[in-house]
Amino acid sequence: MVKVTLNIDGMQCGMCESHVNDVVRRTINPKKVTSSHVKGQTVILCDDEPNEAALTQAIAEQGYRVLGIKVEPYQKQGFFEKIFGKKK
């Protein structure tokens, strides 16, 4: 699983967040997507690395601009791992 963080310009309110989330869902079928207009970010969890060009274009067609994309591996942590850290 991968975590994709998009820095997005143009989100001004909760409705903008909804528009971006809907576009992401239609474009790549993620496990989870959340946006924050305050942070200017959208965080996506998906099984495979998405097509960045298609995602950027789909978001741009809605009137927003992707300023940067960061892709990193994601592994879900349980409650105790968050508190005490990973076991070695």
C-alpha cells in the first residue's frame, strides 16, 4: 500500500475538498482520500502507485493546481504501535 500526498493550490473551503476527493475517487479508486483546504493537501491511500499525470490532469480540469506529489510506502499501525513504537 502507498500513501500519496498532493500539495494543491486553489482549495478555499470544504466544498473544494469534496470536489477534489470526488475527482480522486473517479480517477484512481483509492482505499481512502482526505483533503484539507487549510493545509492545501490531499492524502490518498491506495494499493498501487497511481498514474501521477492522469491524477494531476483530472484535478486541473476541476480548476485546482497540483504543486507537488509525494509517494511513500504505507503500513497501517495498530493502537499499541502508535503509542509504544514498532517492535523490533
